[in-house]
Amino acid sequence: FDMFVLAFVEKIFRPTYRKDDLVLGKKLGEGSFGVVYRASLAKKPSKDGEIVLKRATEYGAVEVWMNERVRRACANSCADFLYGFLESSSKKGAEYWLIWRFEGVATLADLLQSKEFPYNVEAMILGEVQDLPKGMERENRIIQTIMRQLLFALDGLHSTGIVHRDIKPQNVIFSEGSRTFKIIDLGAAADLRVGINYIPKEFLLDPRYAAPEQYIMSTQTPSAPSAPVATALSPVLWQLNLPDRFDIYSAGLIFLQMAFPSLRSDSALIQFNRQLKRCNYDLVAWRKSVEPRASLELRRGFELLDLDGGIGWELLTSMVRYKARQRISAKGALAHPYFDREGLLVLSFMQ
Ligand code: ADP
Ligand code: MG
């Protein structure tokens, strides 16, 4: 009944959009299953302001479903979803059009590329650059704040039963309105509680950030069960397979890239992945192999993670592990002593 009332109230009050309401602007991205544009609303005066439009192929149906679910269950985790609809008048055949609020100009990938990182993020979070001493402690606090926000968003998704499967800096956006990081791009996400777990054959998980297990559920798991059965069964399957830990591995690699400037480029990350594989995905073994002849920059990364008795390194090694079940959960990570000390003051106040 509640769901019925909610749907009814939404139908009356929630703005809906059509193709003609939208004026397309600059192209922001192009993936295998859609093109993303910045856009604005043609005439409708709206509080929604600047928006982002994704024109997706038929696989967009899953992305609409995921965004609707997030909107109801954990809205703060992801970019604000406004509306999605099937647009059949396009020349290329049916497309799904998805609309979000324009959250801001910078993804974490953009911010990581700057020589100023992580101070450029501090400036965005706090509004103006504070005239405080800069040093490793301070860098660590900023990175800690970003990690807390990312894990907070992931915990929201995972508690809802959604695994993202494409967590990477390009899919983490800085929301200028809330001054926090949010997750975007639910195109590869799986909703295990209702059995929506659809990845087309031609979709490849991003190898730069993917955990070593290729499939999120073991191959013994019956595929795509019908909805009522899945609702009853999937909490058990979730416990058995811990599919959420796939995202944790990816988030661990983001943590690594924040701590080590020399691992921020694609080629360096790919090389790191090769080295880690050779060490059987054992970060401690990797450290032993590279530390003796490490560059100053690499050594500085270890030094940062070694602050406060090595609590950052401890968290990192709990996230990046070969076996999914040995990785910490998002909730577990948020309770990790790494986050005991406050990050940036404004943020602990806002959250
Ligand atoms: P894909 O990776 O499939 O092309 P994304 O959903 O990741 O699609 O969007 C592509 C890019 O568009 C993002 O990397 C980001 O730069 C930008 N973008 C997506 N959603 C938003 C949003 N809500 N606000 C601002 N920029 C966005
Ligand atoms: Mg993306």
C-alpha cells in the first residue's frame, strides 16, 4: 500500500520530461552503451537547472531501474536522478534517455590528474583554501575524507542490495551542491535482491580496477532467477558470495592511487596490477618487492600510509585482497580505526 501511495504522489508531483524539453549541450562522455551530454531545459521553468542526459541503448532499461531504486533507497550515494524514459523516435531505433542533475564539473579522475591533488579537493570541500600548514598529515586527512565519502556512498548501495561493478575515479563525481563525492554510472550495476544482474556479453569490466574474480557470483549460482524467488533467496546468496567485495577491491585501488602519485596514470596502474598479480595479489609481498628500490615518490606513499601506526596501510591491505571474503565490507571499513581521527572538520559536521 505504501508503495502504491508513493507511486501515486510521485505521479502527481514529480516532474517528467520529454525529448522536446531538452536542449543538448557539450558531449561529456561516450561509453559502449550510450552518449552523455550536458543539457538544459528548453522552456519549462524548473528548479532542476542544469542537467546531464545519457542517451543509452536498450541496455539503458537496467540503468533506469537501478537509478529509480537508488533514488528511493539511498539517494545520497549517487548523482541525483531526475527521470528516465524510452525515446522511440530516434533514427537509431529505441533509446533510453536518462536525466540527472548536473552535479559538478569534476570527477575524481580529473582531480587526481592535477599536481595539486589532494589540496585541490580540500579547496572544493572547504570552499576556500585554508591557510593551514601543508604536509603529509594534512594530505592524509584529505584522502581520509574522500575515502570516507566514497565508502559511505558504497555502503548505501550495498545495503540496498546493489553492487556497482564499475567503481573507478571516472565514476566518482564531486557534487558542488553538497560538497561531497557521489557515485555515478550504474550501467554495469547488479541488483541482487530482485535478481537484476544483467551484463551483456559485449560488456567488459574495466580491467584497471576490476577485482581478480571475474564473475560476481560463483558460476554455481543459478543465473537471473525470477523476481519472487530471488527476493527470498538472495540475502543468502549475498552472504555466500559477498558480491559487494568486488567494489571494495576497486575502491582499494582508488585509495592506493590517492596515496601514490606515481600510480595515478593508466600505464602505471596497469603495471602495478601486473606486479600485484605476480605477487599473488598479496600487497605485503608487493611492498617487500618494490620498497628496497623504491623511488622517493613511492616511498612517500608508504610513509603516508604508515602514519598513526600504519593504520592507513592496514585498511588498504584489508580492501585489496585476492579472496573476496577476506576483504572488509564498506560498513566494516567505515568503522576501521583509520577513520577514528576526524578528517576535514566541515565534513564530519555535514555527515
Ligand atoms: P559512461 O561512462 O557510460 O560514458 P557516465 O555515466 O560515467 O557514462 O558519464 C560520463 C561522464 O559524464 C562522467 O565521467 C562525468 O564526467 C559526466 N557526468 C555523468 N553524470 C554526471 C552528473 N550527474 N553531473 C555531472 N557530470 C556527470
Ligand atoms: Mg562512466
